[in-house]
Amino acid sequence: MSKEITSREQDYSQWYNDLIIKGGLADYSAVRGCMVIKPYGFALWENMRDVLDKMFKDTGHQNAYFPLFIPKSFLSKEAAHIEGFAKECAVVTHYRLKTDPDGGGLIVDPDAKLEEELIIRPTSETIIWNTYKTWIQSYRDLPLLINQWANVVRWEMRTRLFLRTAEFLWQEGHTAHATANEAIAETRQMLDIYAEFAESWMAMPVIKGVKSINERFAGAVDTYCIEALMQDGKALQAGTSHFLGQNFAKAFDVKFSDKENKLDYVWATSWGVSTRLIGALVMAHSDDDGLVLPPKLAPIQVVIVPIFKGDDQKQLIDEKVRAFVKELKQAGVKVKYDDNENNRPGWKFAEYEMKGVPLRIAIGARDIANNVVEVVRRDTKEKMSMPIEGLTVNIIKLLDTIQESIYNKAFAYRSTHITPADTWEEFMDLLDNKGGFVSAHWDGTPETEDKIKELSKATIRCIPLNNVEEAGSCILTGNNSTERVLFARAY
Amino acid sequence: MSKEITSREQDYSQWYNDLIIKGGLADYSAVRGCMVIKPYGFALWENMRDVLDKMFKDTGHQNAYFPLFIPKSFLSKEAAHIEGFAKECAVVTHYRLKTDPDGGGLIVDPDAKLEEELIIRPTSETIIWNTYKTWIQSYRDLPLLINQWANVVRWEMRTRLFLRTAEFLWQEGHTAHATANEAIAETRQMLDIYAEFAESWMAMPVIKGVKSINERFAGAVDTYCIEALMQDGKALQAGTSHFLGQNFAKAFDVKFSDKENKLDYVWATSWGVSTRLIGALVMAHSDDDGLVLPPKLAPIQVVIVPIFKGDDQKQLIDEKVRAFVKELKQAGVKVKYDDNENNRPGWKFAEYEMKGVPLRIAIGARDIANNVVEVVRRDTKEKMSMPIEGLTVNIIKLLDTIQESIYNKAFAYRSTHITPADTWEEFMDLLDNKGGFVSAHWDGTPETEDKIKELSKATIRCIPLNNVEEAGSCILTGNNSTERVLFARAY
């Protein structure tokens, strides 16, 4: 079974695709650039969504739902915004099909042309701020803290399962505030929530930072981000939180009267993470035998495989298993007893290894006699015998250990992959031969950033929030610089 | 406050719109026929979704996600299906915008025309069955029990908030089976789940039945439905479950090999409920003062309003309330303490009445002295004094009572609104002057059904599952009939 997966060494990109397809997370679809999220992948997304949703609600946000369609004219209202999205818009122009009178089958009915074309939302700032205009009059209506779980469409030319698809699922928070400071605090709070989620739940260390002008969200004053590192040394932007200033309030004329009855434009934020996180999760931890999922998000945390000959042994095992499965479930452990007789134990072992189930329990007749089970960790492959007595407590401990352990492994990898470079040669050598983040001086201009990108295919991933000032000279131009920034080739 | 709502007597349709808008459930949007679901409305939908989702999972279904877009050619593959949906399709024809070189602003880029147009899914049978083709080979892959929560678009010309919108949210189950019987059993099981949800959670009695040919889902062999009755005597289809036979398997060539290695087409079902249920919920129970929500689905079950003069009294109340709010929350009651000082108690009373919060607790300084609170039921307006001692238990009991009570009220209304008619005059008189379901004989032909619809604006809502055979003659043609069916004017 494991032979079917291309190794990372051999072809990292194919390894990734193999994991997604053979791990049962997603499938290609008949529609260019769109994927089908399969039940196992969707269960993973549901777990991620539920945790994030609770974090949002615990910080006072409410969910709502806005239209899929955005009138073309709305997109144009914020100049930078339309500049950023015009080239990848799916456009609805008609609202009816009809049978071709000339026998050409089913055609678009030319009489059903929309007066104004509708864009499938690539993000919802414009339709939402157009609505906020009617919801916000006074400081009493602020802050307005709203999140939406939705599908969005960006017509990407080169797509990859989860990482970049024409349609994807995400959440987008859109908040409105009375002051710039409150909006900035919200932007930073949501960045912290994303980082907390990435590290504590996905077991994926991230660097919190702010984007350079070139990499800013179209329409934002500042874009904050969390950046993760994949096993091939490439960076991946895992979430963004934008301080939008008064840009959208001005574009859609959203003003509020403050306590002194003075009118001012509202301050805004928006922030989002998407199904792209699944791609990040897969690449952060998995190995050449398949997925490695963090226990806190795994759809199945423990799989139990019976090993038996004949019905008598099976009955004995069933009975034993039933008792401890019940206890595990009561303790909140997501456990699956796979006694499907169509497949042999060896096939199941490989299958659940492929699917990244954190713990596998095998139980045979001899184990019953000794009152033990065999437990195997997915991450380390470590095999151990465990008494059935006290199994639940030990399984829970072990799941915690795995969660910590895969985080530590990823953290160790990242720690050795943030490397300073002081010359252009060092910089290129690191990118070509080591990978990871390269910490280097840059003169702060968009032009230099463009030039570096052109020459090296690396972009500024972020200016870390915890950066220290340091005088230096730009890696490319030699001009003065006051701090290092993190470069990397990225997904 | 309550004066702002149009009464049912005065204008039922306007009453409904007032409730939706002023109750904070939804808003019109800038996009024709699309609505914005506001946080309070969305919280209601989340509660409904979570209950249904658990019911689906408890019966072995898994969630997945399929593309928003359907290639035009897919829709045409099942003849009846395309016939049913062609006239209301939103069509994507282009994938890019650009700046008009002639200065006309932002235009659709003519160079970015899709080779094949994409339809925004009005329902997903076609894209899903095209995928199932690759997922199903053997009887071992069956049954395949999948559900999807998604947005869909049907370009309706006359729209109404929640009841009929161009875009709406729903779930659509799509299952594949080895035999017709298994598929029929699944269809019926899901109908039972919908009925159970409507009655036990929405407190809305429904009639389970099967649709006539005219009202069948486009592509189904049989459409089962649950039909509810609104307060104006009109019926509302609240959910449908379709037995699709082998229609889609044939259209998309989905075959499986059975245990004897014989190839056969797969048998299918699909079933769905949508945000339309919110419209049904609103109309089933609400009154001229606002929404009446069933406690089991209400986003806020209990609201507490403090009544005080000065900070000392406020502090005393806060302290008391904090204690019993904690206890209520621990018991799983959704409670809100509204001590917002911008609004007066009277305003709050009207506001939560409007929003249909099942129980309102008011507490003032004198109540504290007597160790009681004032409790008011939203459904009956009944006011009672309740000791703080044991409050949680009594509140929970009262919420159960309200749930039962509004169900009983709706049930009593419906019971008196299923009326037999044996002549055309009786039939028309009932429809015009009493409303509700009219139980009448019909000769079983689509032509007669069309004619009746044309003359009376009533349709066959369903042939009830528990129907008894009874010889009679058709209300319109006088031809022979073997059973009565339920007619009504409907939403």
C-alpha cells in the first residue's frame, strides 16, 4: 500500500497529490480548477471550522450570511480592491438556458441577459460594506463583529488541490469600529487567534508578521499574516488579518455619529482562513507512508483492528472491544472499530497509516488472554503493548504526547530553517540549496522587492512582529535598511 | 414597538415581511432576489442545521463538498432534470474583467470567454453523479450515504425573504444503493427524519405524503414530502425526499458489480431542506406582536432584564443574576442578561417580544428582597412570579411546556383545517373562505390536476402516506377515483 505513494525525495509535489487523493481528502472534479472535498477531508474541515467558530464566538463575533453575487459596479468602488481581483472574476451574465431553435442543443438564452453582470464573490468586503451602510448610524451600533462561512471563487490559472483552487471554502470576518485603534486591536486579536489555532490545534508553528506593500491585500492599509514552513522548505501563508482603515467606509459612504454627534467614517478590518489550511496541515507533518494528522483535529483518533480466526475468537474480541470503545467514546475520544471482513488486517494497517490516524490498536486472541492490546503511534511508528485496564487514560495521554511531539518536530525543523544572509550569493545559495526562511536586509522599496522576486522567485513573507531593529544594507541594492525581513519561496 | 408590525388581519404578507425585517432575521440585499441573513436569523439556522446534521450522522451519513459550478452539458444529461431547471439558471460565461479601452469603465473581458458555460448549481445531482461514477465500482462501495450543506441558486422571478430567494442555503443528501428497495427505504427514512425535525424541534405538525406526477422533482421516480399549514390557511412544502430510481445512474453511466459479479445501474435518492424552513417557522407560530420561536431552536431562550434606580440597586441585581445565570447556563439554557443602559426596560420588553424569545425574566429591587423574579411567557403572555430558589428547574420545565404548547396550538389549527369536499362548489368555497387542506377525490390524471390548478389556484400538496382507499368521483371531472388527496393553495 505505502508503495503507491511517491516519496518526498523523489517528487515532493507528486507526494502531496498522492496524499490528498489516496488519503481520501479530496478529488479532482469535472470543473476546471474546482475540487470535490471527500467525506474524510470534509470531516477534517468540520473539526477545524468548529474550533475556529468557537474561538470567534468566544471573542464576541456572530455569524451571518451575505449574497454569493456582487454587482460589477460594487467591485469598482474601491480602486485598489478591483485592481487586485478583476483578473480572476467568474462573471454571471445570463439567467436562463433554452433549447437552440437551430438544433444546437441547450444554449444560453440571449433574451435573458442581466442588465448588470454579477461577479461570484472572490471576497465579500464590497457587498458587506454596502449592507453595513444601512446597519450603522451611531456609535451605539459599533463595534459590529461579524463572520461569514462561505464559498468564494477566484479564477486561478494554475490550481492545486486545497492550496489553490478556483472555488474554495473559507471564513471571512468583517468588523466595523469607531476608532482606528479599536480596529487595529481587532486585527491583531484575530491574528493571535489564527496563530493559536495553527500552533495549538494544527501543531504547526507559525511566524506572525506584517506584509510588505507588494503583498498587501487589495484595499488594506496593513495586512498581518501567519506564515508556516513546509517540509520542502517553502513557506505557506496560512491566514491573514487586514486593517482596512476607512477605505471601504469611504467607498461605500458608511459614517457614524459619535457621542458628540460628530459624523466620521467607520474603521474596518477583515480576516480569513480557508480550506488551504488543509493543504498546510498535510504538508507540515506527513511522511512517505501517508498522512500524519494532529490528534486534536483528526476525524478518527484511534482505530481498532481485530485479528482473529473464526467466529469464536471474533466474538471474544468484539465483547472486549465493545467495553473499552464505550469508555473511550465517553471520554470524548474519536474511535473507530473496523471489523469489516472484506479487508485483511494488513490492508487496514496500511490504510489507516495512509489516512494519518494517530493511534492504531490491534487486538487478537492472545491479547485477550493477556488482557492487553497492541498500540502503534502513527507519527513515530513506535509499537507498544498496553494493558486494557486503564486503557482510556493511557490513550488520552498518548494522544496528547503525539500532539506535542509533532509540534516539536515541526518547530525544530523551522528553527533550523530561518537563516540569515548578508550577501546576494549567500541569499541565493540558501534559497537554492537549503530552503526555509532567509532573514535579510531590504531597502524597503516595492521596486527592490519586485526585482528580488524576479531574480530569485522569493518573496517577502513578512516583517515579523517581534523584529528587532538592526542597521544593515539591502541584500540587492546595498541601500540602508533598519531591519531584516523574512524571504522565502512560497506556495 | 409592537405597533410597527402590520397585523395578520390587515395584511398577512406584510406582517410576515415585518417580522423578518424587524425581528432581525434577514434583510434585502443590493442583488435582485438575494437576501442577507442577519446574525439572529443565522443563529436560528445554525441551531436547525446542527440538529439536522446530527440526525443525518446518526443514520450513517457523511458530509462532503462538491463544486458550485455545473458544466452546461451535465445538466442536459437527464432529460426531465434539465426541463425542470433550464429556465432559472444563473450562467457564468466569462472569467475576467478588464478596463474598457474606450473609457467605459470596468467591462467583461471578451477574450476571457469560457469554452463551455458553467451553471451555478440549482441542485447537485448531475455534478455528484458524475463524481460517483469514479467512486462506485462494486457492491462493496454501497450504500454511499453523502450529504452536502451548500448554497444553491434558482433564478426565481418573484422572490420573498426565506420562502423563495434566488440564492438560498440548504442541505442536499445524495445516496447510492444496490437495490431499489434499499433506496426506497432510505427515501422514507429521510422523510421520517424531516417530519421528526419539523414536529419535535420546530413544533410544526406536518403531513407526510407523496407528490403527484405534476409536482414531482425533475428527474425523480417518486417525490415524498412533508407539508405544513401556515396561519393564513396556505400550505407550505417544508422538505422533500426523492426516490430517483436509476435515472441519474443511467444518465451518468454509474454501474456496480454485485456479489455475483453482475453489472447493474445504481439506485439513487436525494433529499433536502433549506432556509425556507425559517419562513415556515416564522409563519407557523408568530403573532401580531412579533416572532414566537420554539424553545428548542431559539437562539436566546431566556432574556433577563434588570429594573433598577441607581448603581446600588444595579449592583445588588447584578450579583443575584450572576448566580442564577451561571446555573442556567450550566444546565444548557441559552440565556442573555441584557443590562445595556442605552435602552429602557419597556423598550427591551417589546424588542424581545418582537424577537420571539420564549421567556423573559424581569428583576427589580423589590424582587430581590422577596427572592423572586417575574417571568413572562412569550407565547401566551402569561406573567408569573417565581422564586429564585429552584429557578433553573422551573425554567427548564416551562421551556418544555412552551415547546409542547405551541405545537399543540399549531396542531389544533391544522386539525380543524383539513376539510373534505365532495362537490366543486364546496371545494371552491373552502379554498376561498376557510383555507387549509381540502381533502377531495381526483381522477389521477395530470391534465385534471392542471385544470384544477388553473381554475382554483390550488395544487395537490400530497397523497398522504396513511391514506385509506375510498371509492369516489373526481371533484372536477366526476371520473372514478380510489382515494382522496390533499389540495391547498400554497407557498
